Amino acid sequence: MPSFTDQTGNTIHLDHLPKRIVSLVPSQTELLYALGLEAEVVGITKFCVHPNHWFRTKKRIGGTKNIHIDQVLSLKPDLVIAGKEENVQEQVYALAAQVPVWTSDIANLEDALAMILEIGHLTGKIREALNICGNIETGFSRLKKISPPVSAVYLIWKDPYMTAGGDTFIHDMLERCGLRNLFAGSKRYPATTIAGLREMGCQLLLLSSEPYPFGEREMADLKKSLPEANIELVNGEYFSWYGSRLQEAPEYFEQLQARLTR
């Protein structure tokens, strides 16, 4: 019986290729689609918006932080794919007591590539996974950093304002673009204030589209408070989704760099 150890150190055993998969992480749901697992995926979360036809037709089993365990089990999955950061530990453990659960733990691009390959092994799609990883590695190898680096803060939330620390996947994406994360010395997602950002001398403020959907209104308000900073709205999926979407991320980052260096 093949065994697989996930990125949190938990080992699962599968006696056959999974035929009924439930995904609890949006970026990994999109990866499963890219791997060609149309029939095998039977359940997703309400935040798994890509691909759109899966969002419209697959059974939704709650949000990433509020999984309806009874609904997951009713689908009789032979594999659940979770994420340490996205999902609540107690809910993952409750599911793991009854069905095989493979959990990712992603802090950088290398972790993401390892996750993609391992899910390829789990699902019998290793050739497809290798192809996706090859595309990602080629794209990022061509991505040049802004020089000199630009001091930046990446906001993910409002009331209070929250940003990304140095141990996050977002931080790794910022660094690869040549952006110097002013919160690199902080852990996870620290809170900040307008006064704090002003004090730091923030050159660039990036406003993410998720999880808080920053828009033109918020950008206008922040420009009044931080007139010296360059403020940009960015698509958060390219900074925080660590599945097959990474194939498109380098091109998006190049477009962002072009805007910043005009």
C-alpha cells in the first residue's frame, strides 16, 4: 500500500489512485483542474472560484475556515487535500480521523513546486505535474528583479490594516520581484497603521484584491494619508495562490514591474 508524507509530516496510505477527491484550498483546487482531474474532484470550498465551471457545478462544502465536515464525509472521499495556512487545524484533524488527508505547508516557491509534484504522485498525474513545474521554473528563471530594490508593504486586510511578514509565500513573491518587504522581520500577518507606514518611509504600498477586496475607493483614501507613497492595486491571486496559477505569475509580475519603473 503506497504511503505519502505530507508537508506537515503526516503520512497517509492509499491502496488505489483516488477516485473521489475533496479540495479545501482554492489554489490547489485550480491545480487539480490543471492536472486533468475533472471527474475525480467531487467537492470544493465556496472560495474555489477557478475554474468557473467547477465553482458552478461541484459540491461546495463550506469556506476554507468553516468546513462542513458532515458534507465532506457524505461525498465519501478517498482523499482530502488541505492546507496548513488555509484550513483550521481542528477541522483537518477531525477529517483525518476518518479519511486520508494530505496537507500542504507553503512558505516559498520551492515548497509550492514540491507540493505540485507530490499531488501529481498522489493522483497518478506525475507527467502533468512535471510539465506544470517546468513551466513555473522557466517563467521565474526569466523574471528579473527591480534594481535597486523598492521598499514595499503589501496589505491584505483593512480595519485593522494587515500585511505579510517574512515567513509567508507572499513575502517570497515580493522578493522575487525585487521588492524589499518592510515587514520581513515580522511573522505571519502583522497589523499596522497609517502612522506606522508613514514612519517606515514606505515607498510602495500594494493593495491586494484578496482576502480583503481593496479597490479604487480605498486607494484614494490611502493616497490622501500617504501622499509620498506609490500605491498600486494588485491581483492577490498572483501573490498568494501557489498552484498551477504560478505559471502565469511571472508575466503578471513583469507587467507590475513595468508600471512601477515608468
